Amino acid sequence: MVKKFTKLGLVCLVFSVSAVAGGNKSEIEPIVIAEPTSYVSLRFGPGWADDMYRQPAGGEQGSELHFKSEYGTDFAYGYYINDMIRVEGEFGCTYLGLDNETLSRTAETREIGGRERHVHGMLNIYADMSTDSSIRPFVGAGVGFDLVNLERSHTYQGVAMRTDDRDTAFAFQVMAGAIWTLTPSWEIELLGKYFNSGDRTYDNQYLTTLPYEEVDGTSITLGQLGVRYRF
């Protein structure tokens, strides 16, 4: 519940900053796009991931995984269709550190090691809002794929157990933020993003009687700061 309020607060913060900035005049006039232009963007920032449920094959006891130390970085190439609508291809990577897990039947919480790495490719579409300042709010959405590698290890009754496998899932995201124009070529971007990756299946390397385990999709909220170059 706390993480869901965190997501809502992040999106509200982005819109608040955009609204306040849009109401103030700036010495730098906004760029008027006479014809479609392109840009490249590099973004980086922290993230917050929802807990994720895993279920081994054969009806064995599942668990809820808890994450820590999340962050993500993206590289994007975009193209303005007109002065309001733009499309974008995005390639990025997000790292989620595993903290602990809570067993579903016994409610026992135990420490685990490992991480979940997301490598995604997305096709995004954005709508930029026109303002009388150098700061333009925007909203957007995107769909694509997510290649997810799960590394999970713990000790059970003195035996070291480990999962290390990857799977690909459908992904979607929604975005909101603002762009601050510094010069005709350089811009700063503030972005809030909700990213969701679908359900996946991983091999169980340590238990031959349970050949695989299924995990729910991963939901991640990211706050990113980016630099854009237009040409």
C-alpha cells in the first residue's frame, strides 16, 4: 500500500512541478517546431518495485519476493511528427536488488541474495503540452518487450540453493513529466514512469524434481532525470 501511494505521489509531484513552471514566464522562449525534428536522450534515476510472488512447480510452497536498491537507465531516439506529437524508440536496463522473501504458508521471512535485471525495448508515443514558457509538460505511453534475468540464492537446511535464468515478457509503461529547453539543441527532461513486465517462468537449477518456477509480473515506478540533444 505504501508503494502505491509512493507512485501516486511521484506522478502528482511531476505534474505539480510542470504546472507551476508553465505558469511562470521565462527569458528563454519555447522552441516552435517548423518541421519534424529528431532527438536523442539519456536518462537515469532511482526506482521502487512492488513485491513479486513466485510459485514453484508441483504446488510447493511459494514466496513473496521483496526488493531493494532499484535504479534504471534508458537511451532513446525520438522523432517529432508535429509540434505536439512525437514517437520514440527506447532501450534501457533496470536493476532490482533482492532483499528477503516471505514464505506463503508459514509466513516465515528469510534473507536471500541476488537481483533481477530487466533489459527492455519499447516503442513510445508522447503528447507535449504547449505553454508560454521554456518548460513543457508531457504525457506518454509505450509497449514492447522485457528480457528479465532472475538471480536468487539462499540456504535451506544447510544446502545452498540458487536460481539463475532468464525469460522474455510483454511490457508496457506510462509516463508523465516536463522538458526544460536550455538552447535550441539542448534540453533537460524530468520523467516519472510506471513500468510493468508480464509473468515469467524460470528453471529451478537446484531441484530436479521441481524443474521450473513461475513468477508474477514486475511493477516498477521510476523517477528519472535526462539530457536531450535535438537535431
